[in-house]
Amino acid sequence: MKHFTKLAAAAIVAGVTAGAAMAQELYTPNLAYRTGPFAATGIPLMNGQADYLNMLNARDGGVGGIPVNGEECETGYSTEKGVECYEKTKGRSIVTQPWSTGITLQVLPKTNVDMIPILAPGYGFSPMMDGKTFQWAYNAPAGYWDAADMIIQYIEGQGDLNGKKIAFLHLDHPFGKEPLPVLEAAAEAKGFELLPIPVGLKEMQNQSAQWLQIRRERPDYVIMWGWGAMNAGAITEAVKTKFPMENMLGVWWSGHDADLKIVGDAGKGYKSISWSFPNMDAPVMADIKKHVVDAGNSKSNEEEMQGVFYGRGIVISAILAEGISVAQAHFDTAEINAEQLRWGLENINMTEARISELGLDGMVPPFATSCSNHTGHSGGWMLEWDGSKFVKVSDLLTANVESYKALAEAKAAEYAEANAPWPVNEACDG
């Protein structure tokens, strides 16, 4: 993989300015949600994303010398508002960042027509891993089916699952239903009972009915697929009902420091799988402090910056910037368009060396995308709440992708047929 050096960036910018007016910016709108019931989780993510892009703009003049404009369009996590934001921004954007599985599902059919790549790191429609079918959609570095598989792997590492009962406490929303096919297949293969327990959007802060059912059913484990206010509500109820926290595990969107700080020491043992990890000693954090925080251009604060979600926001913008950089180098131009970025996003190679070069040491596992693999399947760490912060309690776990690859292909084919005519990249092998 040919990486974009500062020297190469300077040469390309010089070439662009010599032949034509220099590009104003790379427009990468973010369909943000700083308001509404999911704001508590959205704000640190958006702050991390914005601070990383602002750091690149201040330190390097952007990516390849072109400033990146990550303008936010507020959705409140509403699918309807998200689609409005997409339509409003698509005219000049080189990427769309939907920030909701519901919005992603609405925007997905438009991608082949509008030719704008979707970047949905760690969320969205899991069969998007099939790059042959979903040419314009990326959920790198890991997808929901990866998360479900890794959580089951970790639980199985504690003992045989045969005869066990696992409650699946999930938001009654497309996001919450995503892992069901993989969890159902695992239940059948490993002999455990899967007990789905949905939480409606209006029940997020009062889950007394759900936790009454959990007390009655007495599951061995609870897997939580929560978001926003649902997380704090579930964790508070778990503590109140004295459910053993070491047997409660969440997806990466259910591992938010602020939700656990509400219960403090009482939350000790709660776990969350994660493809990102905050590292205040990583060089990128010093650069953000120097170029953004000290300049008064950050909306974050010291406590938030130490958390999982702020660090994840940094990683997300770093993935986007890397896709831009790879495209710039390949197409020998700093002013890339949406179609060129699509190529860049499917040719990312985040090796340990590259992660270190970007100053992201310890913050994301290595991963690579390709024409056929739009998820990357980076794997993740199991994090555990120690009473004041999340700590790693596992080596890097990697998903058994082969176990659901055929399912992904079948679901992708089903989606393409339901949305016919749907172009498939026949030139893409593997």
C-alpha cells in the first residue's frame, strides 16, 4: 500500500495550484445528534470526530493540503431528519456519515444513484461487509455481527454454554435487531437459550418491565444492545435488581463512561466489546491538545477526552482521513471526488506501523479493507468497568467471519433482489 507522505501532498497541491484554482475544501458532512434522547452518547463522539479533523486542518492544512469540512447537520437521531440532512448535503459531499442504522438503511438504496460512499464505522447494515453487492457502503473497522460473535466467544471462554440462558436486552430499533441472525445461529449451534427482550424508545429510561422479566427468567448472562438513554437506564436497573454485573456485556455502543459513572463502584465488572480504546498518551492526543484544545477550538473537556467515546470519535475521523489520503495518492490529486474516495475506503491498510505513524498507538486494532471486504473485521478488546474507568480485560478478540459469511452473502443477495435493479460489482472477486 502506497501511503501519502507530506512531501507527496506538497507536490500534488503544487500541481493543482499550478494548473487551476486551488480546491476550497473536502466536504465530509456529519449527520450529528447533539440533541434528543441519544445526545449523551452523540456529543463525545462528535467532539472527538471534530477535534481530529480540526487538528489535521491546523497542523497539516487538512489532508493532502486540502482543508476538510466536517460540517454537522443535526438529526437528533431521527431517521426522517437524517434523510433530510442527506438530501441537503449530497450535492457537494464526498461522503455521508449517517450515524444511525435507521438512517443508513434509508440512505443505502440511494448510494448507487447518487454515487456517494456511506461511512458507518461499527454500525449500519451488517451485510454491507459484502463489498461486491454494497459497492458504496463501508462499516469498517468492525460490524455488528463481528461484535455478537466476539461477545459469545468471550462468554464461552468462561465455560460451556450448553443449557445456559442468555437474555438479549436490545433497543427496539433497526440497530437493536441487527445481531439477531448471528445470535440465533450461535444459540442453535452451542445449545443455549436466547431470550430477546426489546426496549421501546419510550421505555429507555424506565425499564422496570424488562428487568422484572430478567428477574423472573434468571438468565446466566445479559447481552445489552443499547444506545443513548437506554444504557444508563439498563445499568441502573441492573444494579438495583442486584444482577451480577460481571455477567452483563454490551456492544461497543453500550460502553460509555458517563453511563457507568452514574453507578460508580456498583457497576464494577460490567463489560463492553470495543474496537477502540482511549489512550491519553498516544501522540495524536498531544497534537489535538496543541492545535485544537489550547487554541480554544474544542467543545470537549478533560474528563470527556479520557473516555471511550471521545477516543472512538478520533478513530472514526482517522479512518475517513486515511481513505481520503489513500485515494489522493492513488489518483495523484489532492482534490478527490466521491467516486475516488469510494476507492480509497476500500483500499485502507491500517497496519500497526501505519497506526503508529498516525499517532493512534493502542487506540484501534489493525485492519484492511478490499473490494470484497468493506468491514475490515478488525476484532476488538473486551473492556471492563473498574469503578472509575474502562480497562482492557482481554487480548484482541477476532470474529469468526467465515461462520456468517454465507449468511451475509445471502442477505446481500436478498437485499439486491428486493431493490432491483441493483448493480453488483462482478469484477470484484473473493
